[in-house]
Amino acid sequence: MQELNYHEKSKVLHHKDEVISFKCELQENLQKAMKEFVEEHPNWDQYRILQAAIAGFLMQKGFQNRDLTRLYIGNMFAMNFKK
């Protein structure tokens, strides 16, 4: 197993500022639908769609977490909740 190249950052991130990036492949039809949606709804972008979709999925599967609920509602209704 290849060891990850990890360097600690001197800046400490607050919990609300943490962002994890990942790469994923989408089926062409899903990507086209997302592109059309963003073109028709300029207040949405691909990141907001994916965050709302993942949060909604986890909530539907019974995952209970206040931060997740805030993220989902915030994305769905363009709200920014502060802790």
C-alpha cells in the first residue's frame, strides 16, 4: 500500500471551515441533467447539488446529525446557518 504524502498545515481550520475534495465519475446522463439544471437555476452550482444530494441521501437512510441537517436545509433553501 502506498503511503500518503501528508503535510500538516500551520493554519488550524475550524470545524465549520473544513472541506474535503474528492474526485468522482458521473454517468453522462447525470452530468448533462446537472448541467441543464445549473443553467436554468443560476443560484445553484455542481457543489451545492452534490452536497444537498449526499446530505439528503444520508438523512433518508436514517443518519441523524444536526450539522448534516443544517447543511441539507442550507443548500436546499440557500441559507447559511452559523453554529
